[in-house]
Amino acid sequence: MKIIEDFLHYLKFEKRESENTVSSYAIDMNQFFIYTNKAFNTENLSEIDATTIRTWMITLLEEGISARSVRRKLSALNSFYRYHIRIGTVSKNPVTQIIASKITKKLPAFVAESDMEHLFSEALFENSLMGWRDRTIMELFYATGMRVSELVNIQKQDIDFYEQTVKVLGKRNKERIIPLTTNIKNVLEHYFDLVKKENIILDKNSYIFFTSKHNKIYSKAVYNIVRKYLDMVTTIDKRSPHVLRHTFATHLLNNGADINAIKEILGHAGLAATQIYTHNSIDKLKSIYKQAHPRA
């Protein structure tokens, strides 16, 4: 549909949203209009009202979609209508009449420090180029807290071994510099040595992570890699790159890092997004208190 295509073009080229965000909005909008066409026999924006949207939300919940996901889809639809009001396609936004159901915030899942130590201290990775690629990916996630979209787009020129930093392109094309530990620097250098021994040429514009066929690695492959190795060391329900991002932040905070520094490294726009990790730290403090205080 052209109204969807125009909106996605706006998100990508004017708002400079990430590929993942644009893809997510595309799915949400297509699902919405498939529903309105099937249930109300219309795809006309002017014929869609708040009742239509409420019915869609109820249908999603009855299908087992979580309240959090429904709320996100409603937010996407709100952005969609705001865009079309801006360009004059419609004059009203029916989403503003919807009161989204409140959702309980879940604390971010993270991997225990002992489990991460086990992951990198045991011989869980093959001593091959692909094995070291996987190890470098896991080490880089844990050492920097970067997003999967940032990791897959790292080019060789983005890594500065002298300054021990990596440059990433975050949400809305915002660049940031993340410091690298000596350990991850050594891991990266060894990985590049293996790449060179395999006669694979990486120039400054080459993406550093690639598939076995030497194509740029894609997000789904990274998800599979992370799940594979986390399966070996932890039983937590979620085992994804984002869990490693949570793990990075939580472990830093637990070990005394300044929350504002963590905010900058993660690339959060505001401190509120980072403060959720303090809850995990408070839980740790409570546990220590109960164990240590004589009257706890």
C-alpha cells in the first residue's frame, strides 16, 4: 500500500530510523490493514475510527499477543497517523482516543557473572576461524554492550587499536565511540590474524564479521550464535544479543560503574532508560544485606 510505503520511506530517510525499526513498523502496519480489510472491509484511513482500533487491539490480545507488544503496535500506529496528518492525508488521529492498558515492567534478564566467566574460560569455541569469529562476537557484546544492529555493521576502519576504541552507528544514525578493554583488543587482533592466514582480505570498508561464505553476517545469524553459546552456560529464558547488552550494563553497575558512564556507552538518549538496571543492583544489595545483617 502506498500509504504504508510513504510512511516507511519517511522513517528511513527523514527520521533515520534503524532497519529493525522500519521493518517492525512495516509488519505492524501491514497486519493492521489486513485486519481492517478482513473485519471491516476497508483500508481507507478516513473510515477507520477508534472503535476499529480498539477491536483490533482486543483481537490481538485474544490471539495471545502480550500487552507489551500490543502497546508497541499501538505506538507504531500512532506514529503512522501523525505522519499522515502532517502530509494532509487525514485530519484526525483516532489513536489519541485510545487508552492503552498499563503493563508491568519486567526487569531486564541478564547472565550471571560466573556463567560469563565459564563461557570464556572453558573450551566451548572451536579453534578455527569461524570458532574465533563466534568468540569475538560474544566477547564484543559482553565488553561493549552494543546492539546487534551496531555489531553487524562494524567495518575494519571503525576499530582503533591504538586508542582501543570502536566506533558504532546507533539509533537514528548517531555515532558513538566505545572503549575497548585490553582483553577484547587481544581477541580482535587474534581474529584478524586468523582472517589474514585464510587469505581473506579486509580493507578499511570491509565488515569485520562474515558468514562461512564470506558474505556480511546478518542479524539472524548473530542471534543463532548467541543462543548457541548461552545455551551452554545458562538456563535463563531469554538468550539473545540484547540479554548480553543487559548483562554488560548490570555487571558494570554491580561493580561500581557510574550510571551516567553506562548511559553514554549504551547510547541511551536519556538516563531513564539506563536506570532500570539499578533495580537489579538493588536486588543484589538486598541479598547481601539479608545474608550479612544479624537481624535481617
